[in-house]
Amino acid sequence: MALSREQIAMRVARELQDGFYVNLGIGIPTLVANYVPEGMEVMLQSENGLLGMGAFPTEAELDADMINAGKQTVTAIPGASIFSSAESFAMIRGGHVDLTVLGAFEVDVQGNIASWMIPGKLIKGMGGAMDLVAGADNIIVTMTHASKHGESKLLDSCTLPLTGAGCIKKVLTDLAWLEIEDGAFILRERAPGVSVEEIVAKTAGKLIVPDHVPEMTF
Amino acid sequence: MAGFDKVVNTYEEALAGLESGMTVIAGGFGLCGIPENLIARIKQMGVKDLTIVSNNCGVDGFGLGVLLEDRQIRKMISSYVGENALFEKQLLAGELEVELTPQGTLAEKMRAGGAGIPAFFTATGFGTPVAEGKEVREFNGRSYIMEESVTGDFAIVKGWKADRYGNVMYRHTAQNFNPMAATAGKITVVEVEEIVEPGELEPSQIHTPGIYVQRVIKGTFEKRIEQRTLRQA
């Protein structure tokens, strides 16, 4: 079975470490916050200028001046800090964020990522995505392995305009956990009940399959 | 106005001198921390062919979105403009130009502009469409693109409290782009919720020192919420 959205978030959460500063993108990455292991402290960075993002507010706490990068109303945890956009991107571009999790349309064996623009469709903008992928060393891309029509999104070379070049090393799809090294995807783990053959069939880019590919457990 | 007193009492005075064809830098992220009354005044003035530098372009009917209604904006320099049907329509019709800029680069363009730095190098956007036509240089084995800074004829800023000398504090995440915008205007106009006397704000807590600010005005704010997300108490 392909991983559910929640399982993708749970698997990403296993990469968290105590004391990490983490930036979570919009969509599935946001769910990772629900699976921080018991007893572990992580601090969420929101690129509009909040380090230490908390839960959504109650009706009583609601404040138009407290939002996250998705423009949702949020709260701040004790120990949070709030700052300008320039300060926020100094953290991001200066490599101070320990883990960045974001979605993508395509990734390729060179570590390129395309996530912001589909030519011919309306272009809304890249927001902070280009800064995040250029500035972070530790990035996990979460995405579906193939399109609804079965076309692979893990390619030898991205076909869409890039968000960043040569910056992605870890990809979690609904089918597999992969790393990118020396111009190839390396299959590290597979989703429960998903065969290596299925992953091979749905990976267009060069794929190295180690002798043993463990199945994820949840 | 006398000495360092920057306070003006009407929005007419606040934006006096703003003309068609000028560049305006605006603070705000989404609808949070936007100078909503200054934007409304720009609409009322009817000036056209503006270049607006702002992370977003408001929504239909609120924030910078209202300046699209009478086609007052010629060019937007923004990182994300997806919240706005009229924007899309004018863009597709070729009536509006947009220069999409990574969010961190946009913040740095304003910061550098205000600090007298004409350009800077960043890894952000290297190898992407953003890099087209830009100088590339290698530092320590990594490639960087050159980005030019921005300044505005006017900067419009939303603060929380200011004193009469134009020292400004922002509230929560309504800070966002406002402090950089404030430094990058030839004429910087700050609208705030409360004006206090010099000495009432703790000097070390001031976000924008008054040296950057030419005019301060007290406004009342709707503070519209874009995504009202709640949890159960």
C-alpha cells in the first residue's frame, strides 16, 4: 500500500532530532508537527518571521497579527521569537535551519528540484521555496512517486523550471524513501506491501537498488 | 512639523508628493501588517503606472488588490501573487507586469537598498529561471547570482506604536517586511495604531529608528484575516 499523508509525515518525523530548528512547507510537510516524538523538543520556523510556531489559536487567542507562512492564524510557544523577513531569511539562507521539509512536482538524479512553476498554467510565484532549498543542507522532499496518470516524478532530468539546482539529497514518496548520490537515486526503504519491482517501474531516473531494501513499519 | 516631529494628521498630507509612475515599497505579508489606509489613499488619489514592491498583492477588494481595480499598478515585484483573481486577469491580458522574486531575495533587496548597497550575491535562484540574465560568480566553490537592491520614491509601512520622532515598534508577525521597507523609501510613511510621546518607547525595543521615517500618521485598522484557523479551547 502506498503511504497515506499521515504515514509520510510519520516517516519524516523519524528524521527529527532533539533540539532541531525545522521549517515545514505547506501541505503534507505541515503534518510532521503532529508526530514529534514524545520527550523531543523541536522548534518550528515560519518564514514570515516566527521561530517557535505553536498550535492554531483558540477563539479567545485569535489575533490577526499572528500568522504563519501559509497565512493561517497561529500561536507562539513559550521561548519563541518574532522578527523581520530579512532576519528570517538570514536564518534560512545562512544555513541555520537544521531540517527543511517541502513538496515538489519533480526531482532528478542531480538533486535538482522543480516545485513552483508549470509553464502554460498560471504562475503564482516561488514564495520562499528557492531560498529554502538554496540555504538548507538537510532537506527532505515529500511527494507522490508518480502522477495520477502513472508518469514518474523521479527523473534523470527535471522537465519543469527549477526551484533549485543540485540541492536535494533525500526524497520520501508515497512508495519509497530514497537518497540521491553520485547521479542516481538509491532505494533505501519501501512502503509496506510495495514491491521493489513497482518502485523500479515507477522511477524514470537512474535507480540503484541495494541487495536489501527494508520495508517501513508503522 | 517642527524639529523631529514627524506626525501628520491627514492621509492627504501623509502621501503628498506621490505621483504617477513612481515606485512604492510596501510592508506586509499576505494581509498581515499591511498599511491598509495608505493603500486606500493611493486608490483615492488615482495615481497610475505605479511600480509596487511588496511580497504579495493583497486580495480582491482589500490591501494592494484595490489598486488593480482602476489599473493603477504597472509592475509588481513580489514573491507570491496567487490570492487574487483580478491580478491573474490583468497579467494574462498583458496589462500588468510581474517580476517574481524569491522571498528572501526580496527582503534582502529592500534591506540592501536602504543600507546603500547596490547589489549582492546569493545562491538563491541559481540554476533557475530567476537567474536568467544575471551575473554569476563563484565563491568557495559555490555559484551565486547577483541581485540588485531596490529603493522606492515612497515606502508605506504599518507599525504598531510610534513616537512623534518616527521611532516605530511592530506587533507580532505584523513586522514581516515592514522594517526593511521603512529603510528603503526616499519618503517613508508609517501608519500606526498609537502615537506616543518621545521617551515612552524603550529605546532598545525600537525596531525602526526615526531616522528612516519622514511621516507618521495614526490610523484605524480592519486587520482582515486571510486564513482563520482555530483549535477547540
